[in-house]
Amino acid sequence: MSSSAPTQNQEPGQEPDREPGQEPDREPDQKPEQDPGDKKDAAQEEKTEEVKEEKAEEEKKERTEEKKKEVKEVKEPAMGFIYNRRTGEFLGRTASSWGLILLFYLVFYGFLAAMFLLTMWVMLLTLDDNVPKHQDRVPSPGLVIRPHAAEISFNRSNPADYSGYVQQLHQFLQPYEDSRQEQNELCLVGEYTLQDGEPLKKACQFKRSLLRYCSGLSDTSFGYSDGKPCVLIKMNRIIGLKPIGDPYVNCTSKGNAPLEMLYFPSDGRIDKMFFPYYGKKAHPDYVQPLVAVKLLLTKEDYNVEQTVECKLEGSDLRNNDDRDKSLGRVIFRVKVFQ
């Protein structure tokens, strides 16, 4: 007989017979009951998610606040740099920091000023009021002319052409007026006037009248109206200079034809009594000796440019240095129109 027979004879509502250890049959839609441990894990996960959401919200709030602060600082950058209310800083420094840095610079620059003043004071103690400490000038003087022009050009028939030259000569000779020079000393001719022990040095007389026809006294035009102009030559001053020999000025014409000239004082001599020179403070009344040269131009010389060179001769003073054309000599040009 088949095993399905007992099942068929089973009464309604009665569970079918099961073998030992066999689980009862379940209906397809019935769900198994949830374990209590699984419920606890789900609750913990929910709490963790809530905590994460709270942290995210807090971080979001913090970022929002930081952005607000940044926007506020961007809106007022200058005011925040000048004065920061939060830190109390002015221009990026606190009051104590400003005090310390100002104190440092005060001490630093005060020390530098004291060192500078001390150095100047020590240097001034080594200087002489009358003689320069370092004399880098050449030992030989240069020559200059008056009127002060490298080229003298004029029409002798037009006084307006040469009035500027004449005015220069009159103005230049004012310190040489006889009345003023008579207050100076009569020195020994041909001898140096040594005054090393005197605090205030005497000046030797050089009267304007010694220049005779080029003095501007008898001929106020200095020969320019006659077409025979005068030129005054002087040496540059050098403190302590004592030329060896008897210096004099000699002028020559650079043209083909010789040019006749007159010298005042005679022979263009520069006397040694005007040496040495002791400086402007120690020798306030000193005047340089002059040599006047009168150019005796003829009608054949008019409208022709004449080049004249004057040199210091008769002493150890240099007059032929090619590197310095004005050392011991001077060159000028003269052109007279009829």
C-alpha cells in the first residue's frame, strides 16, 4: 500500500503525522520572528547616523560663521590694518612693540650722530685756517687774461663794439687804484716778502699807474679806440709759491708776420717781492702782480685774426705741458676791424 493512504484518512483540522526531528510545514507568506540582537544593532546605527548629522550641521554652522568673518574682514581691510580692535594693534604692532622699536632707532641714530660729530671735531683739529691740508694743485701757476675772452673782436670805429671790454678792464683794476695801494707796504724789489711768523700778512704795493698806457688813466679806452688794444695778464694764486729766478711774461704772434708789442711794467717782469702768497684769510689785502701787453697793430693787421701766445719765462715755472695748455701760458686771438 502507498504511504499516502494514512494522509488521506486524516481528519480535517488535524496536523499530519510528522516523523521525529521533522520541522512543521510553514505557510509561504509567514515571516520568521526577528532576533532581539538585530533590533539593538539597528538602534545603534540610527543613533550613529543622528550623531553624524548633528556634527555635519555644526561644521556647516562653523563654516558659515567663518565665511561671515572673512567677508567682514574683506569689507574693511584698511581699517583692520590701521587699527585692529580685536588685538589692539596699530599698523600691525602693539603699543609695547612700537615703543621698543622707536627706542632702538633713537639709540641707534643717536650713536651715529655722536660718531659723526666726534669725527668732524677730530678732523677740524688737524686743519689750518690759512693753509689747505691737502694741496692737490700743480706747483706751477696758470695764466689768465683780461678782458676775459679767448677771442677779442671789435670795430675800432664803433665804441659799442669794444665798450664791454673796456668796462671789464676798469672794473678789474679797481683794487689796484693808487689811493688804495698806498695803504699797503713798500717791499724790497727783487726779494721774497717772508712773513711766516706774522698772524696777519702785509701786502706789497702794486699801483695801477705802473701799467702806464694800459692803466686806463691817460687813455680810458685802453687803446681800443685806436685799434691798439691792451690785454692784462695775471698768474693764478698758489699758496707758498716762491719761483726761482726772475719770472717775466713773453708774448709772440703765431702768424706769418711778427707783431710789435709793449709791456708794462717794462720787459713784462713779475717781481719776487709779491711772493709767497699766504692765503685769503692770512693775506686779505694781497693783489696779484700784473703784466699789461699793448698790441701795436698796423693797418695791414686789420681785418686779420691775430693769434697771440704768452708764456712765463726766466724761472722754474713750467710753461710747456702738453696735457695742460693753460699751465704757465695763455693763448688768445685778436681781430680788429677798421
